[in-house]
Amino acid sequence: MKTYAAGMRWGEGPRWQRGALWLSDTQGGKLWTDHDGPWRGIPLDAVPNGLWFLPDGRLVGAMMHERRIGVWTGERFATYADLSAVATGPLGDMVGDPHGNLYVDDVGFAAHAGEPPRPGRLVRVAADGSVGVATEDVEFPNGLAFVDEGRTLLVAETARQRLTAFTVADDGALTDRRTYADLARLVGGDARPDGIWATRDGVWVATTTGHIVALVRENELVTSVDTGALLPIACCGDGGNRLFVTLADAQGLPLGEALAAKAMRTTVALLQTTKAGNAG
């Protein structure tokens, strides 16, 4: 891997759109992109976590501490959908389908504020603007991705160290919960999945404290890339053979201490692979 960009504290939700990379810096309070040339961070009063592009090309973000989905105006995230009636905690990652429906993590508790762990949920924002709970009892929901041409939604349950699959019903509800990949078994006991990215060949998983970016299929490890001392946070493909991975340097501190002290430093690494294309 080689460095693509640097300067972030904690890079989440990387997304590639029209030749440019976008990501949210949840620790640094910035939106980073090179869409207009140089790599730069745009300071924000309200920071998103997960990012996604709607079918019409607009960028939306799961506003981490505001229980709303924002839409990027070029200067700030205006409100796209109000989640206050259903969200119980900070918002995490987000994914959308070709019809404009969005799924977003409701993490359920604010770990950074010392709140005790409790189950989260996945919230669905339909293309018509309606909001509802898609499923309950998800342990620290994190990365999200569609597979099987949109018939299955995967969520990384960080606390349970696994990818969990749901069948997407016609009305958008999530049913038939099952384990897609046990990361502790496939990758190692320290693997705690954060961001994920689906491809034709499997699903790339950033395992944070596992120090590995792994490509998995259902109950199978396809390949993996060791990230050394760095913590892989999230990843995304460009539709071809490149995978972008955000890697955090904890400066020798335990993860929790480094986050609390805002000591993290994140770079974006570029991995050349024949298995980085978008899911078919």
C-alpha cells in the first residue's frame, strides 16, 4: 500500500465519486476531499460519520451527534431527514441503494461520553423521506454494505466481531438475521470490524485492532493485508482495482486512550488489487 492522503485524525466513511475521494474526520471535525484539486479539510460545526451519494449525485452524511441525515450544500450539511423520533444514540455508518433508500447505524450509546453499552438499531430513510426502524438489537453497528444485488444487507457488529446479514424485504424491513462472517474465527481474536466495502469477489473489512484488511465471503477468508502497527478504520473502492483504506496511528497508545487524547493521526492508503471493484 502507498499513502494517498494525510492530515486527518480519524477518517470515517470514505467514498469515491466522479474521480474524487470524500471522507469524514469525526475526531478533527472536518470533511476531507480532493474533488476540486488539492486534498483539503473543510471545517464543520456539525460533523458527519457515514457518508453516501444519492442517485442524483448529492452527498449525504449521518450527522454523528445530531440524529439527522444532512445533505451537503458546499458549505455545510443542511437537514435531509430528521431521525430524532427513532434514533437513540450517535449515528454511525450509512449505505444507500440505487432507488435512494438509506440505511444508517443508530449506535445506541455514546462510548466517548462514558455511557454503558446497550444494543443499537438500523434505521431506514426511504426515498420519499419517511423514517423507520429497520431492525433492533444490533451490537455496536458499524460498516454497512449491500450484497446479492441488493437483496442482502450486511452490518459489521464491532462488539460481536462479526458481519451479520439480513434479507431486505420488499418494504425495506430487514429479516432473516444470520452470521455472514465470524471475524474472530476467520481473522483473529483482535479483529473488531469497522468499515466494510462490497465487491464482486467478496467484502473488504477494516478490522481496526486486528491490524488487517480482510476480504471475506460467507464464512470464508479470501485474502488479507497486514497493516502493521496501523489500525484500519474504513475502506472503499473506486469501481476499478483500487481500494482506499483509512489507517490510524495511535502514537503508541491504547486505542481508547488515543481517541480520548485526540492523539490519533490518520492517512489514506491506496491498495492496488484485482478484487476492489464494486459489487455486481
